[in-house]
Amino acid sequence: MSQKRPAQNGRASGNSGQDVRAAAARALAPVIAQQGSLASLDEHSVVARDRSLLKELCFGTCRQLPRLEALANTLLKQPFKKRDSDIHALLLVGIYQLLYMRIPAHAAVGETAGAARLLGKEWATRVLNGCLRRLQRESEELQATVDKDESVALAHPRWLLDALRDAWPEQWRSIVDANNQPGPMTLRVNQHHNDREAYLERLVEQGLSGELCTHAPDGITLNVPCDVTSLPGFSEGHVSVQDEAAQLCAALLGPVLAPRHGAQVLDACSAPGGKTAHLLEQFDIALTALDSDNQRLSRVEDTLSRLGLTADLQHADATQRDWWNGTPFEAILLDAPCSGTGVIRRHPDIKTLRRKEDIRKLAKLQQQLLDNLWPLLREGGTLLYATCSVLPEENAKQIDAFLARTPDARVTTPSDVAWGVESGHGRQLFPEVGRHDGFFYARLEKRTA
């Protein structure tokens, strides 16, 4: 075997096709080993023209990972050694290209196999070539064989398929189908600069097109995603990227905040700042944005700076109260840490990184957050509980348990809205192809004594 030194990120080989595939393998190897996530993907590890391809290779491979892994196991005579996890990832990238992308087969095979040299493993070029060419020859037969396993055919881990089927016997298949498609790019128009109809006209003038969101009054879903730098007025804060379901937060808090100028509001788990910014765009409030991750809190600061908004940023743990000055809040937004099962299409590495036992741990954390934050709410105030999950343990069951132990909590979740379905004392949205993500909301008011 060759012991050539691997090419490093940012070091071009002179063949950008091989560079981008090697970069994808480097990025995917720790994700597949459950030692990293796509959140750390460095798109600048390749030249500018290849960045969208790098993202597609990484996110697409994760999206179809259970199926790609099954095919790889069939193609290989024996598994790669642990030290060759990057070559294993490269094989998965090659399979993904052949089955799911419109890249010519000769380029998918040749450039993928050649990328092994950039990883310092020239010996692997022959192995990759052989596996991918066999897949070309026997594609239908191999796919039919692995697809006998439902979790492979539907590209979801077995535990998650079972959980979705148990929770949503009528909707589980559409949830799975939506998870396996990329999410659309949805914009939130800043009403201080334009209404969304006027902004849609600006998009058309730039050669872009979109549709007004059905449920979010500030939302536009683009027909084709684009780089944010292509959006007119983005750097000036005229528009932000935010899913339609996430935008409903401001609408749900509107009846509470609109008449109360200067109201004290807490966004308890605020990063990366989309909902924080939307609330400040909509309402004249004094907002405290809290997050336990200082690096993520800096993203909130960047978001607010671009939009010309201000908030009291607090690096603190919302399960504790050592940061609180004792002044009760008129409203609290608890966008709680969760499994992310409603946004798998945007974070497909969830399929690999999340485990069944994680749900119980997350539910315990959500309970701690609810119990710790509720006393910070003034009498007559409102707490909006939200997750980007579709699992009842984190949503309806969580709120049921909270109400059972919290006698001064009253449900005010609206039932007359056109989005989502009633789920316990909240409303559940499911991910929909070309539309919004999966989300859960429950609105609670603190009774007066």
C-alpha cells in the first residue's frame, strides 16, 4: 500500500473533481463514525465553484446513508479497516453519485476513485473502481436485494421508523418521504423595509422566483435555492432565511406582545437567533437572548447586527437562574433542545448521530427547562414551548406532564389555525415536501392568583 501523505484541506491537486470528492470523504468520515457533524463542514476547503457540489455530496450521502451503507456492504468483499474510514466514506460518496445525482457515470467513478490518491491511499483506487463499476452493472439487482430491509429502503434507522409509525400511523410514511428530500429555502421578509409582495417583485427583478408562504405572513419560499448574497438587501437586513414553521413563533406571541410596548421577553435557548430577530422585527420589546453555548450565542449577535437590532445577550444555562435579575418576564419563548426529528432533511446526519436512548435524555432536559423557567414568568404572562421534533415524548406528552404538575398553567394554544394538527394541548406540524419543516408549539398562560 502507498504511504503517500494525504492532501490537506485547501491544498489543490489540479483536479477539482477529485479535490471535492476527497474533501467530502474527509468531512463525512467523522460523521459516519459518530464523532462529528455536518455543522462543522468547511465549504471553503474547495474552490468556490465546487462548494455547492461539496455540500450536495455530504448532505445527500447522509440523507441516504442507511441505504448507501447496505449497498457498500454488499459490494465489498470485506470491510475497510478503521484507519481507512475516509476510503469507506469515499465509496459511499461514489454510490450516492451513481444513484442519486445527474453526474455522468464515468466521471462519478473516475473522479471518486482518483480522489483516493489525495487521501494518500492510491491502493484504494482499484477497490473503489471495482465496487462502483459493479454497481453500474448490477444496479437493479443489488438495490432490490438491500431494499428488502424496510429501514434500508426508506433510509431511516429502524428505531426511528418504529417511533414514527407508533406516533403517527397515518402520517409516518409522508414524514419519511419528506425527510428524504432536501428542504426548500424559505425567506422571512423584514417588514421594516418591505412587505413580502414587494420583496417578491424585487426577487423577480433579480431573476429569482418564489411563492408566498401559506401560513407565515412574512414568508416566501424560493422555487430554487440560491446563495444569500444573491438576495436583494440581504446584507442590509431586508430579509433573512428562516423556515415557515419557525416563523409561526412570532404569530403565536403576537396577541401577547403587540399591545405591550417595552415588554420584558426571554428567548431562553436563542441560538442561532432567527426567532429572536423575528420577535424584535415585529414587536417593540426588551428582549433577553439566552444560550449556554457561547460560540452559538455569537451567531445571535451576528444576526442581530446585520438586521440592526439589539437584545441583552446572556451566556448562561436556562436550567439555572444565576443569570436572572429577578424581574419577571411578560413572555418566555422556550425553543427547547430536541431530537431534531422534524428537520432531518436539513440535518440528515441526525439519522446517524441520534439514538433511541437520546429521546429520554432530551425529554428530561426539556422538563428541567420548563420547571426552571416557569417561575420567571409574571402572573398573566405567556410561555411558548416549541421544538423541531415530531416525537410525542418531547411534545404533547411533555406538555401533558407539565400541566399535571403545574396547577397555575392554562393552555391557550389556538385551535382555529389552518396549520398543523391538534396534538394533546399543542399543535404539530409535519415536514412537507417543498413546504415547512416539522415543528410543535404549545402556548401556556400563567394564571393570576
